[in-house]
Amino acid sequence: MKHHQVIIVGGGLAGLRAALEAVDELDVAVLSQVHPVRSHSIAAQGGINAALANVSDEDSWERHAFDTIKGSDYLADQPAAEILAREAIDRVYESEHWGCPYSRLENGKIAQRPFGGGGFPRTCYASDRTGHALLHTMYERSVLKKVKVYEERMVIELVVEDGTCHGVVALNLVTGELEAYLADAVIFTTGGAGRIYSKSTNAIINTGSGMAVAYRAGVPLKDMEFIQFHPTSLYGTNILMTEGARGEGGYLINSEGERFMEKYAPSAMELAPRDIVARAIQTEIKEGRGFEGEYVHLDLRHLGAEKIMERLPGIREIALDFAGIDPITAPIPIQPAQHYTMGGIDCDVDGVTVVKGFFTAGECACVSAHGANRLGGNSILETIVYGKRAGEAALKYVKGRESGPSRRAVEEALERCTELVEGLRTADGSEDPAAIREEMTKVMFDKVGIFRDAENLKAAIETLVELKERYRNLRLSYRGKRYNLDLARAWELGGMLEVAEVIARGALLREESRGSHARTDFTERDDENWLKHTLAYRTDDGPRFDFKEVIITKYQPQARRY
């Protein structure tokens, strides 16, 4: 049994930044399903927000905080949004000093571009590969600091006894064996749940597995009904077409040649928040003004070849490679796709959860800086701001812990998990896990998508309950141990079904429209009844919901207009 003082599950930006905060004083290890630079953080394109005021000296962290809170449709906890905006400046400069190759203005300062919902050009970027640049910077720093990394490990249980975390049990994907890890503190930074949906910009590892493990260990999931749909994914593959393309001046055009955002957000146009733009595109398609009834155009041609090659080289490369289209000469076909999970593991501004010694940060967490809708440029910002804070909180906890973790509790968890995994590997049922997964992703996109109503949500829940029952009767196509991804994906599927049910039931429960959650049968925001967070607790009969008040400091809710 391996023992590390702090174990971080997830090797993306949040995980590496948490590790860097604790590694100078403690024995820190990272467990990751993939090599850290294959983490989904690398797919972030457009940039990271910070009120550096390099383009406009009127910008400030307070304005950044207000834009974030307004963008959240006032469901963000305002202290969390204020911390995000205030600490953004130091975190961006820190990453610059660690070697992140940001694009530059002519005066040598970090370049900043406009992004949706932002009052000023405050999105710092490295052309259109910002996540790539930042993740490599953090990984290089972690190599320098000798952070221990265990690759190709999938954590399947958080070991909790008497309300305290003692470690994790992980499946070694190479050997097929289960491994026990004793830890004084555990931090989950496992990313979002995008692959619960059929059309998603997310990597295949973004299954919500970390959320499911925490949920099963008794930690509530918060605000899971709020799922962000990115307005611009490449038609056919749903690869992300960065908001930076619109930040640089790109147009959205329907089949009638109209720049249609004028109807939906006359001031902000293409740079309205993502929930508004995604609904606008879906409405245009639904009302017959899409191309082939499926997509609209993202038109960059007027920007000129030089600007596209300098600011958006990655977008051009993706369009050429995956659609055979050169955006210098032709518009890009785009459609909305699932992109981000605003909800997640319930925690405070230090990543602290209801379980002692268990912390969380990044997309799998819900500190609620994003509320009902995240602004572009705030996601990779959240990873490094709250990753640092979670690492710092875990460091303080371990140094103050009076007794070590329980080896017996972890050994018992290992025995229990071994029995369950072996049972799944050798199961002799009749159901194909891939078929169940495909049905789940389709019903989630079709019935728990951009627009929602009670009839479709109830139908989705009925399907998910049926799929959970069918999941009990699986048979794997491969029963070996080494590199058995069939086993790993089948195990994940159980958690995905539970998380999907939380999303669908939370969406049915919330009888209003707020941010990304758009109910066609409850079209208005209802602050009197629904200005509150939902908390989902796991029971044998599905999720039990409770509520938590939104923390409001100085910004009273008002109508969102752009």
C-alpha cells in the first residue's frame, strides 16, 4: 500500500497547481487516467481572464467580478466570484514568470482580447492554444519540483470513515489490478461530465467519474442542472471553435445571410454570454434559418489571412483537418454542443467539503464562482486560482492533523472494490455497456439539452432509471485484465448514469429559466423561489435534494441585458 501525505486525483491545470502549492512542504502525488499534458485543460483555446488593464486602463478586478456575477445570472456566490477576479491578476503573472508564452501587445505587455459577457478586453491568450501553453507550463514546473505522478490510474473509491478521508482505491489501467493509496488529504480535480452528452466538446475522459466517486462517498453535488452549451462547435465532430474567434471579430451568419445576433443581444452581438448565443443559434436552426437544418456559419473571412494566421492558427488547422475548410476563404459550419459543467462537488472557497481531509477544485468542483452560466475565459482561471487555494488548504490540514489515516479502512475498501470490479469483469449478463452509454448520451442531449420542459425531462428520467436497471445485467466484450478499457468504461458508466440522473432531476425540480437552464414551460427567472443552490445527496432510490442560499454581498440581482 502506497502512502502520500497529499494525493491529487486529476493531472490537469487544477491538479498540478494544487500539487505545486503543497509539494515544497509535503509528500505529494498525482493520480491521473492519462499523462498530465493529455488532460482536458489542454483543449482550452481562447484565453484566461484577468483585469490586467493592458488594453483598457478602466478595467479592474471589481468590474471582472461584476461581469462574472451578472454572467452567472446572479446564482454565483459573490465572495467566490470576487476571489476569482481579485486573485486572477497574481495567478496570470505567476504563470508568465513560470514561462507561459502569452501573446504580446506591441508594447510587450500580455495581449488581451474581448470575450463574451466581459465589459473590457481582459482575456489573456497564447494565440488560440492558451490551455496548451498553460498546461505545459504547469507540468514543467511540477517536473522541476519533483511531483510524483502515477499515470493510467482510475480512482474508483474515496475511502471515508467516520466523516474523515483516509485515501483512495484506484484501478491500474495497465495491469488491471486494484491499488490502495493511503493519504492524509485527498484533492479531486477530475474535470467535467461532458461525455454524458452525445454532442460535446469534451475529451472522452470527461465522464464526471470524480463527481460520481465523491457522490457515492456521501459528498453532495451542487447545481448540476446547469450545463453549458458552447455556441460554436465544429459541425460533424463538435470540436471546439474558440470564443476567441468571435473575440477577434468573427460573425455568426444564418442561411439567409443575416448577422442574426442583432435580434438577441443588440449591444453585445456575438460577444453576448454563451447561454444567450447558444440559444440564439439553436432558435435560428429550429425556425428554419440554419444550413441543412443543422448549423449556422462562423465567418472569419473579413478578418484577413494575416490576422487569422497570427491570432487563430489552431482554429484554421482544425477547420482544415476536420472539415476540409480554410476559414481564410470560407465560413466554418458550427452548432452548439455541451461544453462545461457549472455544477459539481459542493465545496467552499478553499475547496473544503463536508468530508474532513477531502478537497476539490476545477470543473469537478462547485465553489460557485460561475453560478448558472460561466463566462468564457473564467474556466482555466478557476483551475489555477482555486487549485492553488485547495492545495494551500490541504497543506494546512495535513500539518494540523492529529492522527494519520486509517490503514484498516483503506484495506477494507480495497477488498470491497476488488470484489465489485471482479464481479463486473466476469459478469455473465446480456447487456452491452456501449449500447447503454449511447442511449444515455442521446437522451441527455435530446431531452436535457439547451431547451427543457417537464414532459421531456420526465421522459429522460424514466429512460435513465431504466438504463440504471439494465446496467445491473452487463456483459463485457473483453474479460482480460491488462489494458481492459472495456472494463474501465463499463465501471465509469455506472457513475455517469447516476450523475445524469442528478442533472435531469435537478432540471425538473428547478421551475424557472436561469442562465444555461432554459425551461420553455417556466420562461422567466424566479428569484423569489429559486435564488438558491440545489444540493443532491445520494440514496438507494436516487438523489435526495436540499437547498443552500446564494451568498450575495454587494450586487443585487437585476435583469441581464447585453
